[in-house]
Amino acid sequence: MNPEKTVRPDTRDDNATGSVAKTVDSPEEAPDSPSRRAFIGTTMLAAGAAALVGPAAVSIQEFLQRQMHELSKPEVKEVIARLEKQYTAKYGKKVYVGDEPAIPGVLFAYALDLSRCVGCRRCVYACVKENNQSREPQVQWIRVLQMDKEAGVDLTHATPYYDPPEVPEKGHFYMPTQCQQCKNPPCVKVCPVKATWKEPDGIIVIDYNWCIGCRYCMAACPYGARHFNWGEPNLPPDQMNPETHYLGNRPRPRGVMEKCTFCIQRTRKGRYPACVEICPTGSRKFGNLLDPKSEIRYIIENKRVFIFKEELNTQPKFFYFYGV
């Protein structure tokens, strides 16, 4: 575009050091008018969305959506309806996207009995199924480490790639790891767009519509609990769990982070996480840390408990203990 053709005669700078006149014929044509700025801004954002995310990544509506915290109830309802329509069409089944808030007076915590875990990995695959994780490329929020009993909890002697004919393997014990839902989460501090935060019930969540995929949180997490979708997640329609939550197990696009949310779509309805229900040895415990009569409080107060990488002061709400 030739700039000379866009400059009105009455707005030219008549001398090199003088000021440019601001005379215009009507408010509608004013360069600084809010309507003009809004139109230009929206157009530029739309063009940026198309250029940055590609035609198949996200819609313009999703790209321009404000943070979940800033949306009014009608706007949230509109976003949820759009997602439900989108997922229902994609997977060929009715999909529910919830936005249930944190339950007042509840602070979720988790405990895992290392003396009972046999390393069967049933928790891993129950989590994959419940939380709509990609099958190919494969994404798993839970990783089970095999360790030497003589070495104890020593990451230099740990491996997630064990594959014996039977478990537990003699001379070893097993330590599942996942998001520790820290009270002092380093992942939240480094996010440049505030796409991840801590909820009142202690769950660290991610707004996939706001995540820009910079992976700062992935680098900051000392537990290796955050996972990045390098490719388009492969979720077969017949394996898709239609009971989802906006901040939890709804399908994720390519290029965003994801992690364990304590099965937010279940726990905020009074149910246990899928990994707790599937565990054949009862190694996994879950409950309200603020309830003095809860099982989780009893464990913390009466069992030998340790915190993974306690020296980092992340203050996890995921505790390991020895029950026997």
C-alpha cells in the first residue's frame, strides 16, 4: 500500500519539525476513536491467530477468548456450549463439559503407601482412560518408578521402563509419581500468560484455551509432571470419556500443556480419582486435608510420611507413607 494515498491533505506534516494536524470531518473517521481501534485490534488479532495457530488448531473465538477468571457467567455458559457442540460433532457422542467450582471447606490431598504398591501400572492406564489422554502419540500423567530396596528412594537407581514377567520384582519397590499439586507451585510462577493457577481446593489447573505452549512450566516442574502435546492427540471416538470438565479432562489440542488434576471432573462431585478406585492393593488414599476425621489426616498424623523433594519447598499435597 502506498502511504501517500492514505494521507489526507489536511493531516499532512507541513514542516519537518512541526506537529501533524488532527483535523477530521467526522467522529466516525477519527483515527483515535474507540470503534476504529477496536476494529483494527480485532482484525490484527484474527490475522495473528490464523498465522500463528494454523487453520486446524483453534478457532478465532477460542483465540480471542478472555481468561476464565474474567468471563461472566453467561460468557462461561456460551464457551461451554460451544465446546460441547464441537466435541459432540467430533466424537459422535453427547459430550458434557462441566465447570463445577471448588467445594467450600475442601482442600484435596493424596497419600500413597509405598509398602503396598506392586508396580502393576493399573493406575496409569485407568488415568489414561478417564482423562482422555492421547493414545498415539502416547501421553501418561502417572509414571511408576522401580527402585532398589537396598538403595531406598534414590532416583539414580530408578527406572520407569521396567518390564519383568511378573510384578513385584524381587529386590525392588515401586514409587508412582504425578503432579504433586504443590502449595507453592513453581510452574504457576513462570507461566507468562497466567494460563495455569491454583484453585481454592488446591488443584493446579490449566486453561487449554490460554496456554501458548511455551513449556516454561514443564521446565520449572521438579517432578516431571507436565506433558506437552507435540502432535495432534489421537483419541479414538469409542474410547473418549464424554464426562469432562473445562479445567480437566476435556480433549486437548496440539501445542498445549496438560497434567494430573486429581480427576477434577470426579472429585468435585464427591467421587474418588480413577487411580484410587482401580488400585488393587489399596495403596492410594485421597481426601479432604481440612477434615480432621478424614483418612488422609489420619495417615499424615500417624504414619511414617515423607515428601518427595521436600528440600525444594514446593510444599506438595501428595504424600508418601509406609503403612506396614
